[in-house]
Amino acid sequence: MNNNYLIAVVDDDLHIRNLVEAYLQKDHYRTIGLGSAEEAWTLWQTNPPDMWVLDIMLPGMDGYEFCRRIRNETEVPIIMISARDNEVDKILGLELGSDDYMVKPFSPRELVARIKRQLQRTYKMSVLTEESNLSITPVRLEVGQLQLLLEERRVFWCGEEVELTGKEFTMLRVFAESPNRAFTRDELLTSVWGDDYFGSDRAVDHLIKRMRKKLEHVPIEAVWGHGYRMRTEGEGTGE
């Protein structure tokens, strides 16, 4: 049921906030409106929503920084809304981890349709992950100093446990299951985001950049003109 989902609408324009909330509530979603990223961060820590509708231009912390912080912790869906129609702004939003980007003024009905699609895709992916875990034959993957406990969804790097988001874990698992294989960005997009993802393939680059920060010296290297691979020990690494 739609009303199981809580949608947070973050925009300092009260009119836009109320309009978006009204359309969502008409479609039986629960909503909460917030005027700043600081308020949104407090909500995330106390009562995290199932999805964010996030304006970029906010007082104080902007939408880009908020998106970056959220993505360091979770893969909850994010749709950015902005008056900026520049391609660079759209690409930056997608690279930071937003799932979609809409330019103001936008159709509230189209926004609701996109929200519904993102929630359905996220739920579908989570169900597929759970079903895949139930049919796992190995319970542990090891590549050099990297260990993945699949049923527990835990990662150890050089003996230390590292917290990863859902997409980071899935990406790492794809590499660990086929060490030394070179994956194209399109293959990684399909494996991690699903075959109905329509955003930029630069989302792959950004996700790997985040993983490298958390797993220092992890042997994931770029394959020029192709994509990425994970090297086994002794095979060398690259950027």
C-alpha cells in the first residue's frame, strides 16, 4: 500500500512544498515537509523516510551536500528538483547519487509518477536481493584481504569490518564473484541499479569512488575505454 511509504519533501519554497505534499497525499502517501537540509538531517537520524524529494538551492547546507551525506549511509531513493536546467547540474546530482532530476517548473503528476516508479524499483531490487541470498551456495567470498559474508551482508577489509551501503555491497560482490574480469559500466549499472535504470553511467564512477574511500587500497582498477575490474593479489592495481 502506498501509505506505508513516508516521503520527505525538502524545499524552502512553502508553496512548492505544499503542492507536492498535496499531490502525494492524494495518492495515499504519507508526507513530511521540511524547509532546510539541516531539518532533513535531523529527520534522517530520528525517523528516516522511505524517499526524499530534494531541492538543490536550500538555505545553509545545499541539496548536493545533503545528498552526498545520505549516500554515504544508505541507498534510499532521492529525486532532486531544481530551477537549474544546466546539464552540468543534472550530471552532478546523478553523480552524487540522486536517482532522478526534475527541473522547475514541473508537473506534480509527473513527479508522483516518478516517485512511484523509484519506490517500485527499489522494492523490487530489495526483494530480488533477499531471494538471491536465500539461494546462495557459498556464504563467504574472499579475494586477497577482502572478505564478504553474504548471508550477513558484512564486509571485512584487511581484518577490519567496514560499513557499506546496499549498492556498495552489491557492487563489491559483483567484483568478488569474478575477480580479474573486466566489467563494462553498462554491466555494472544493470547488476547494481537494475535494467530499468535510465540515469548516467557516471553513477558507477561515483559509487566506486565512495567505495575506495571506505576500502583504502582495494584492488579495483579502471580499464581504460571499458569499465572496471578487481585484481587479485599480485596482479597490480590502477586508478
